Amino acid sequence: MAQIEYKDLLDAGVHFGHLTRKWDPRMAPYIFMEKNGIHIIDLNKTVAALDEACNALKGIVRSGRKIMFVATKKQAQEIVSEEARRLKMPYVTDRWQGGMLTNFATIRKSLKKMQTLDKMLKDEETVKSIAKRERLTRSRDKEKLERVLGGIADLTRLPAALFIVDVKREHIAVSEAHRLGIPVFAMCDTNSNPEDVEFAIPANDDAYKSISLITLAIGKAIEEGLMERKQDKDDQRIQEEEEAKRKQDLAQASAEGETQPSSAPAPTAVVEDEQEG
């Protein structure tokens, strides 16, 4: 992962926390100072936590598993959804539907329903055969499902980890992840509890620039993990091809070796005939 400069963090306002009266005492280790009634986050801790989180995420992605992005606050929706789509990762940016992880079987039924409605509305013959009112009702149902579940449409199994922008706002997602033993990577502002997540990244989770900087850094780490996985697959394929070729060469050499002795006894027979004569 490319090292983020302190200047970039300062320009993005990553160091600005909440008002001192709104702080969570458990964030004390990550707070550098207080200024004008606002807590200032220690950027040394931010850089260290971000590096640790990125390395862990890279390892998860390299093993072929998925990371779910969760950010339902308005200023985070656009950047998080764009980055998740770019990486082909699942995401939730509209609202967290209760049981999205703990009741995943039911969620999969809703996804199947959404796909069925999509196919139905794309089929011109089916659309013509149903009444206009019913067609409008089904279109609305499809739009509603896509708004809530569109980001996880391709999710066939539970994600290996969650990346959350505001751990306090997304407390239901955090709770569900903990029940299933899924690690949580999250941006934690000074009003959050960092002990609620496995990988806390102390940062301003309200400013668009701050959210964008941290999300892009996380995205970069995931991208590197995907590239390494692709390279691992290519190396494995080359190794398998070389092994298959080596076995083929050995088999061919063995076959040639078996055919050679059959022509060897001929000279001996000729010699014996001469001696008898």
C-alpha cells in the first residue's frame, strides 16, 4: 500500500474529532489534544491503524473472500458505492436491513425475488400480458429491493469482513457481525467506541474528504490483494502445466525405452547360426 502523507490527512481534515462534551472516553488513546472545544485525533495512530487494517484486508482478499462495505450516511454513500463497485465487492449504502447477516437465508430469498422481477419486466411478452396496475406494482417492488439490496445482488455467501464508515451509526451491522464472528474494520471518530470493532481506524467520519481518503486507501489495499490472488492463480496454472509436461515427457521416455530392447537379440541369433555352420 502506498504510504499516505500526513499532509494529505491534514488537508482532508482526518484529525478533526467531535466536541469534547460528546467524546467517548475509550477513544482517549487515539486523541492527541483538545483545541477550541474539539478533540484532535493523533494522526500517528491513524497511519499505524490504517496500515494494519490494509495489510489484514489484503490477506483476506488474497484468499478469495469478500469484504462488505457499509456506509449509510449521506456524505459517504457515493464514494463508498463507487469504490465497492469498482472492486466488485458487496456494499450497503441505503439502509441496513435487520438480519442482513444473521438471517442471510431470508435475504437470499429476497435477492432471488428481485432477480425474478427483473427478468419478468425485461420480457416484453410477459409485460404486455399483465395489467398496467400490476406492472407498476411490480416495478415499484423491484426498485425498492434494488435500493436496499442492489449492492449485495451477487453475494452468494456471508462476507469475510466488514468495512464500516461510522461504527456508531451502523451499530446493528457491527452487532450482527460479532454474533457470526466476522471481523469489522471501521472508521472511529472521537464519539465512537473503538472496542466494538477488531480494527479501529481513528479518523473523522463526518467530512467527505476524510471518508474519501480512508475509503480509497482501503480500496487500494483490496485491489492489491486481488492482483496478488490473480498472480497466485497464474503461477499455480504455470506450475501445473510444467508438471503435466514433465509427466508427459517421462511417460514418452519410458515408452521409448521399452521398445528398444525388442530389436537387440537379433545380432546374437545371427552369431549362433554362423557358429553352427
